[in-house]
Amino acid sequence: MRGILGNATDYNIYPMNLKERAIGFFMGFAGGFVVIYVFFRVYVMSIAGGILMGYLFQKPFQNILIKRRKRTLLLQFKDMLEALSASYSAGMNTQTAFADAGKDLENIYGKKADITKEIQIINVGIKNNFIVEELLFDFAKRSGLEDIESFANVFSICNRQGANLKKVISDSRDIINDKIEIEIEIDTMLAGNRNQLNIMMVMPLIIMLSLSGMGTMSAVTNNSVNVIVKIGVLILFAIAYKMGRKIVDIKL
């Protein structure tokens, strides 16, 4: 998906660079190595498991980066609405308002910021006789953000019917602001639960280290029964962690 002008970004896809791939691999490798070594005490197995986890963690880490980028884009989009609202308040028409907002965003975020590139695409499209509603819908589709898609729908209806665009943009900005504030409040309320979940996931490692520290070597002996039990425990805790994350990750 390259946009109607052929030079846009699909925010549902994140091509990681070499540094980001290395970071993701190291995080997965470190976690896999520590867990396997604490449970099985075999270096070769721990290294092999760490390498496997480093490879498998690439996709989750990429999803984290996608989520972070979209979050940043939404905050930047809020500032874009602020700039558009100021331009419409000054009596500018749509073409001039977007052009003026583009200059403001470039001053705030620089030329390389995602929102600066997006409003530049909109401005180029307007100059080439593209309908502004189509450009906004294209941006919304590529962003994968419901707030931008809702704004594009409302803007399209109001622009066609000659409604007060200044009020529409101002109300959209206020709604996004309220949503962000609510998300922050919910995140603060759930921070303790997330910490408890993370502590629970570390408990198996602490128990294994405690048993070996007390000289109870039967827990770390790799006979057939122990290996099966350990693998089962790790699978159960992985499932429990995944379910716990779904519970504490609330989306508005």
C-alpha cells in the first residue's frame, strides 16, 4: 500500500533496520538463554534456545515498534488538527489551511516526521487536483488508526455539505485529547497489575534458583520426568502470561 500518489507509508508495516533487528534478537536471546539455563543448566541447550527465541521475538518486537509509531502519529495528528483549526479560524480556505498547517508542523517536528510527510502528500495532492477527502481517506487507511478514519469521514460529510469545518476540526481535536487522557488514566490504574503479572512470571526462575541455592539438586537434574515437568511448567506460565496481558491491555 503506497497511497494514491504512490509515495506514502503503510503504518501497518514496519521495516526494521539492522540496529532494531539486533535489539530485538538480543532481547529474545537474553530471555530465552536465562530461562533455559536456570531450568536445565545446559549451556548448549541454552544458547540454542536463546538463538531460537531471538529469531522468534523479531515479530513481537516489530509489533511493538508499529504500536509505538502509531501512538506517535496520533499525537502528531492531534497537533495537525490544532494547526488546521488555527488556520480555519484565520479565515483561510481548505487549500491554504492545509498549506499553512504543513509549515507549522514542519517547524515543530521537522521534515522527516511522519505527520509532516503526510500533510506534504495532502498538499501535493491538492495542487494536483486530487479531492482533499480522498487524500484524507488514503491517509486514514494507511495509518490504521480509528481516530484518523473517523475524522476523515466527518470532514468529508461536512465539507460536502458546507458545514463549519473549524468546529468539526476543533471537536475532533478535543475528542482525541480526551481519549488520550483516558488512556493515560487507565494505563496508570493498570500499572500495578502489570507489575504483579511480570513478578509472577519471574517467580519460576526465583524458585529454581532458590532450590539450587539450598542444595536441592533434584529440581535441576535433567532426568526424563523432570524435563517433562519443566517443559510443562514453562508452557503453562507462557499461556498464563499471554492471557494476563490480554486482560491488562485495555483498548478504547
